[in-house]
Amino acid sequence: MAQDMIKPYKGDPFVGHLSTPVSDSALVRDYLSKLPIYREGLTAKLRGREIGMAHGYFLVGPFTALGPLRDSNLGGLAGFISAVALIFIAKAGMRLYGIATFPKGAKSSDPLMTYEGWADLAKGFMIGGAGGAFFAFLLLQVLGFLG
């Protein structure tokens, strides 16, 4: 029964990907096509900004609630600074990936297949991540969540 459900992707065993009912379903493909990294018509900077906003927004809470300064008056600020620092580290990783993978000056129809596209994605990620973290920090401070 399992042999009928899990097959090589497009019948080619050398691709290195398995075709399962989940990975080949139309529902999963539709969901993935709506994510900013795959959405058509966005520039690399806008993709990075949208991805960064989501990551920055959700990083502040765990750092604030579970960080070492959680019981002090500076817990929220420490959570915000920690989130921005992690966003910066992730931005540096994206930038290094673009430098190591794509030659400078290469042209492609997909902006994420170029050195400059990854540079723009990393810039947008940093701006969006810091903005999302700041918005979450403001919500936590003004509305008084988590304490």
C-alpha cells in the first residue's frame, strides 16, 4: 500500500525528491504559492520586507516572556533588542548565502537567482524584521500584555 502512495517525483528516481499525497496535493501547492517567497509580481525587497515583518513580530514575545530579564522592568526592551539582533544575524546569513552561491553581475529572470536579488532580499528582511519587532514591542508596552 505504501509503495502506491510514495513514488519518485515525476517518475524519475534520480531527482532526489519523493512524491507523496501531501507534497503533491493541490492544497499544499496553493498554500505555498501564496507565501511571499513564491508570490508572483513582488520585488526581492518587498519579499524580504514581508518575511521580515512576520519573523520580527513573532520573535519579540518569546524573548520577552522567556528571556533572563523577564521579571525586570527592562524585560520588554531586552526582548526587542534580542529579536533585532537575531534578525540581524539572519540577514547576515542571507547575505553570505547570496555572496557564496551566485556570481556578481550574473543575470536571471528570477531576482532570487542573482547576487543582487539576495542582497535586496536581505535588506528588506532587516527593515521588515526591525519594524515588526518594534511594532510587537509597542503592543507589549502600550497594551501591557505578558505582565
